[in-house]
Amino acid sequence: MRALHKDFGVEIQGIDLHEAALHFPQIREAFEEHSLLLFRNQHLNEESHLAFGRLFGTIEIRERHPENHEVRVSIVSNRREDGYLEDEEGSRFMHQRANQLWHTDSTFLPTPALANILTARVIPSSGGATEFVSSRVAWRELPEKVREKTRNLIFLHRYAHSRKVVSEAAANLDIVTMWPDTKWKAIWRNPVNGTESLYLASHAYGVAGMNEQEGKLLINELIEFSTDPHRIYSHQWLPGDVLVWDERATMHRGTSWPYDEERTLASICITASKSDGLDHVFPN
Ligand SMILES: [Fe+2]
């Protein structure tokens, strides 16, 4: 294993993820411990990507009635179905720009995510990195006064909040407004090793019981502290790379690239369950 950042993240070598089941206890152990895993040269197709994801739990389906939908990988790309590259003003770019805010995926869903498994298919000649920080380490290193103030808080999350930062139109899309607001405790405790992480995202718009302005200020302060440049691991993708990250213990963001070039990644999220500490993060 090779460290990706002094605080978190490892590259795991010598494993073919098409045979991930054979190595899963070790992979899961590394996931709990290091929060971010990199596997190179994997070239997973949809089937093997989903099979790998199922080892972690149930694959997330972002639909109002998930039972009516087939599980699929999500393609994150500026290449449209008609073959052309999306115009910078297009709706895909609104989503991409929102992805460039520090966030944790799926905090706006009724059941949030445990992990994301993202793989690169087509990479531009420069840029297009995905950046990560450990919200476990950030929580540990916060000044004691701020920790005390934050420990028992409940953050309010709304998908439209992060979209609104980018565009009013994006915030009003049905796929955004269909999710009712969610509330999560500020700290997610990992039930395997007892570590605590700040559970925060660009979707957080306020703090329960705090006035709006004060809540926003605190959220911004916490995100700023957690994402200080020295905490960032920036991943420059190569085709075939697979990154697995712990949504409970990290934040991430995309970065820009020359938009006249294609960038295509495929992603799945795994829904968190009781054994991942989900019960603890629900407000009482
Ligand atoms: Fe994301």
C-alpha cells in the first residue's frame, strides 16, 4: 500500500477488482481505516463495477420509487448521448460546476451514502482532478472551542441549496426539488473503529436551532477549516483508475478542465446501513 496523503488515502496494488470478492475483507478494512482507496488499471465495465459495489452494500438508486428502477452506473460526462460535447451553458455543466463545491454525496437523500466508487473512462489532457479531504482528521484537529460548539449540532441539508450557488435554474429542476430536506447529526461515528468525522456538505444550508446567518457562518467556517490546502489530496486521473471513498469521513470536489475535451467517468454510490453507523447520525 502506498499513502496518497499524509493524513488519509492509500493506493492498493496487486488486486484485480474483477476478483474483488476474494480480497474483500482486506479492502473493507482498508476502507474503514484510510477513507480513500485507489486502484489503478482496472477498466471496470458496468457489470464488474456494480458487482464490486455490492460487496459494500446496496447500490443507491436516486429515484422517487427506486423499486421501479434498475440499478445502473451513473455516467458523469460532458459527452452527450448525441455524441457532441456539451456546451458550457448546458445543464450538465451546471451539475459539474455544483460538483466543484466541497461536498459529501447524497446527504440530501432520505438514506445517505456509505461510499462512492468512481472510475475514469476518458480523461482530458489536463485538469479534471477530483480533490479530497479527510473530515475525520479535520474534526480531530479543530480547536477545542469549535469542537465543543459543534459536537451536538444537527445540520439541515437541501439539494437545491448547493445547486442554487451555481444557478437558479439548476436549483429548480424537478430532480433537485423532489427531495425533502434532511437533517443529520454533525458527527458520524464509525462503528468499526470508533473514529468520529465531521459530516458536512455543500448541501448543508443551516443548523437546527440556530439563526440562519449564524448557522451559515459556522458551516462556512467548518468547511474552510476542513479544506485548507494542506489537507487536500488532488487525484489526477488516468483511464482505468478506480477511487473508493468513505462518504462518512471525507469531502470532495471536482476541478475544471478544458471543456472542449471529453471527460467521462462512471460512478455508483452505496447506501449506508445500520452496520455503517447510520442509526447514530439520525437526529433523535
Ligand atoms: Fe460528488
